Amino acid sequence: MAHKKLCETKETVADICYSVGFNSIQTFHRVFKDTFGTQPLAVRETQAKITYRSVEEIITGYLKRVAIEGAFSVEPRLEDRDEFVIAGYRKHTREGSDAIGESWYELKSNLDAIERKNEHTMYGFEDYSEEFTFEPLAFYYMAGVEVDKNTILPEGVYRRVVQKAKYAVFTVNGNNAKGEIWKALHYIYLVWLPNSEYCIDENMLFDFEYYDERWDCQLGAAQMEIYIPVKKMGG
């Protein structure tokens, strides 16, 4: 996309850098040169065109590198899931990512007070529907468990009904010691989704982390899953 803008518009390199998702001009220049073998301004000056095939090869090569790293599965499975209810402790991340840890601390400190449907599963629910900014990253996060719809909850526990949806489900390998979950989310939204036949369902502005018996943050072989509500393009 940056290459196309350089050749077909008069936008500045800085504007192009930010418009295609980079937060640092230095990083943009480095990645651009690694990809095309030349700097952005040189492409503009020479109008160096690239073919569809070369773009396809670049994307394929990137996906192969991701697969080798083993941070998560390259291709998700698709899953239809009925409506369900989660309950837990909700925080806003406007003050930083510590709010996420605080949500989990409150949940684990009060688990015995919540009547759960399954004692082996937990959810990290990211809600982008009320407020979302990219820089700084800000949204509502809830650490929760699944409950019955009519379960009476202790004071201070937040309830969220998650509507029926189709999900792209990504398996993340690792105990997040190296930020695997954050890397997976970047890949999902910035690489997989733009190159897939799916898009975000504007009526479901959320995603969630799913933790079950496979998750043990003390083990490098831990696994969890990220659920992204999607719909077919044009659907």
C-alpha cells in the first residue's frame, strides 16, 4: 500500500508512513528497504513499479517467517458460537496496561464468590465498542469467567452478554513471556485480516482471549486462543 501511494500520490513519506499503520518513520524506512531493497523516496523518483506476483511473494514470505517463529497459527479455524455470558472485573486501560493485570488479580482473588459454568476456563475480553484509541492504546478490558444468564453476581462484578457470532480463532503458542499474545493481535489485525476474505463485523467491536487447561503461565508450552468476530467481505 505504501509503495502504491508513493507512486500514485503526492502525499509526504511521513503521511504515508502513518496512514499505513507505522508509528515510527525510522521503522517504516527500515522495513520498506528490507522489503523492496531501496528507500521510499527512491521509489517515488524512479516510479519503480512492482507486480502483483511480487506483492504475493512478499506476503507469503512474511507468513512463513511467522509460522517458523511459532508464536501462533498462521491460519485460524472458523467457529460459530452461540450467545454466552461472562462475568468478571472490568478496567479501562487509559492509565496503561497495568489495568489488565489488575483485572486478573481481582478476578482470581474473588473466584470462589462467582458461580462458574466451567472452573477450567477463563476469558480476557477486549471491548472496543465504548471507547478505543490506538495511541495511546485505550479500551475496556475484562478478566472473566462464563456464567449462566440468571446467575446472581457479587457486588462489583460486571456482566457481559456476548452475542452469537462467527469467529476466526487463532491458537497462540507460548506463555506470553515474550509478548506472544500482543504479537498475535498485531498479526491478526494488520496482516491476516487485510489479506483475508473476512472483515470486522461493525456490530461486534470486541475480541476475547480464551484460556483453558492448556494454559499454564509457568510453562513455555502453554497455549491459549484469540477469538475475533468476523463476517465475509460484502456480507
